[in-house]
Amino acid sequence: MKFPALSFFEGKKNLFLCHAGADVDSLASAEAFFLSLKKNRSSMVGVPEHVNLSAKAMAENLGLGFELNPALKEFENVVLFDLNSPEMLGGFGEKLRAFAGKIFIIDHHAKTGSWLSEKSVALVDSDAVSCTQVVYGYLEKNRAKISPLSARLLACGIIADSARFAVSSKEAFLDMAQLLEKSGVSYPELFSFFEVKKDVSERIAALKAARRARVFRSFDKIISVTQVNSFEATAAMSLVFLGAHVGFAGGEKEGKILISGRALNNFSSRTGFDLVKHVFGPLSQKFSGSGGGHAAAAAFNGRGFPIEEALFECAKLVHGFLEKETGKTSQLKEYD
Ligand SMILES: [Mn+2]
């Protein structure tokens, strides 16, 4: 079966479903599709588990409605946005597996083989920078009316998934130019729709983290570690914003220790540095706990050890990685 025309969905009971922890691109795609239907009163946008902070801000600023963990049995069709592997649905995947209706997918990730790909009809363009680009192309082809709100949503998806056009394509710029015109707002205004406002305590935590930071140099790279009482992830990210190639922030609450790590993205991609593999994995052999996450953003959860020592060990492990990478040995130098 080919992916149906937009008219197929008119007046039907459709659930437009995001991935678990929906981001701006996923939520914007589902909402724009929903808005483009003339008869959408029996349809709904749904999100498994939760939406992330940026998507939450966008929903509030643009007045978007969606339901968390919706019941599936009322619907004829489920259309998934911005995912094609069942793992991205979290615990919702099993529910969808038992769904008796039709499943469709609109996505920009490379296709993966799974029960989902066998049970669904997909519209996938893995060259698209964002899922909203795929939705936009589809709506244009179906001569759907793109309202200013839809245009804003579709544009936000491109900005978010292109990391503000750091990862982009000619088509993304062309789509953006058209969407900007249709949106009726300025480019900076689009950013404000999904901007996460930091509260005062988070700002203070980040600044205190900087004041207490230890600064190390390993070859031509800067590693920084700090201790905080809360907002570990924000603190680690702040160290990277301030100039560290890799930053760690550790804190303890009720005996539980959390160390958050962040690396400069292009440092990770250029060197193959991976926080989980090169730092938090080896760290768990010395300190009780375990780590998980992504190459450039990860965390270690543990208990029963001095944070200061573990943070210093993190810096040493990054240094060890750099020694291996350069094939040279050197001193890890600390700056006062
Ligand atoms: Mn996406």
C-alpha cells in the first residue's frame, strides 16, 4: 500500500502519535498534520510518556493540545511522527503492537527492520533534516492549506532538528524561507516559541558551578569538573559553554550521587570520544554505580564514594583517552 492522500484521513478517528519524550520536531509534525485536516474533530495528537522541555514550552506558547498516553481502542488509524522503531515509543510500543487498526509512519530517520515496519505504511525521507520537512512536502503535494500556526510549527521543527541550521541542506533553507513567509512572524520570534526559560535557582546553580570549577588541560583540550547541589546537567553544560571541551558536574542528594557529563559535540564526533564508553563505563569499575546516555551527554548514578575523587577520576579518564588518541603521554595539568 502506498502512503494515502490527505483526504484519506479526513473525518476519520486518527491518532497522531509522537515518540516517547516528544521533542519539538515530533510534536510540531503531529500538530501540523492534525491542523491541516478540515475534519479533525474525531482526531487527536498523542504523546507516550512525556514531552521534553522545549516541546512543552512550544505547546504552551502556541496553545497546542495533546493527550499523554492516550487509549488506542477508540481510533481507526495511528500515524506516527518522527520515529520508525518501536523502541522510540517506550512502554507504549507494546500497546501499539496490539492495535487492530492501520498504522502509518511519517519520518526522516533511516528505516529499521521491526514488527512496526511490517505492520505499517511509511513515508520516509532520510535526507530531510526534520520530520516537519517531510510533513510540509506531503501537505504541499496534497494542496493542503498551511495556516500561519502550521507554518510556525513546521519551521520550529526544522530549526530544532537542524540545531539552528548547523546540520542542514539546501532544501531545508528553501523550506524555511517559504515557511517563514507563511508564518507571519520574524525568524527570532520562531526561536522564542520553544525557548526553555531557566528559573532563577537554575541560573544560580550554573554560576556557582562555574565559580567552584576545577580546570585541567590535557594536550590542547580543556576538562573542567565541579560540584553542585542540584541541576547537575545544566552545570556540566555551562562548563562546556564557557570553554571546556568536556565538563562534569557532580552532586549528592539523600546519599545518591549523580555525575552529569557533557562534551563539545564536534570534539566527540571528531575524536570518537564517548562519555559512556570512555568515562562512565571505566568509572564504574572504581566507584559503585553505573552510567548511561549518549556520546556527548551522559550521566553516572551511584552512591557511597567521595564525589571530589570521582570527578578527578573523570578528568583523568578523559586525559587517558586523549593519550591513547594522540599516541603520546603527557601530564594532566591543573590551573589554579
Ligand atoms: Mn526529528
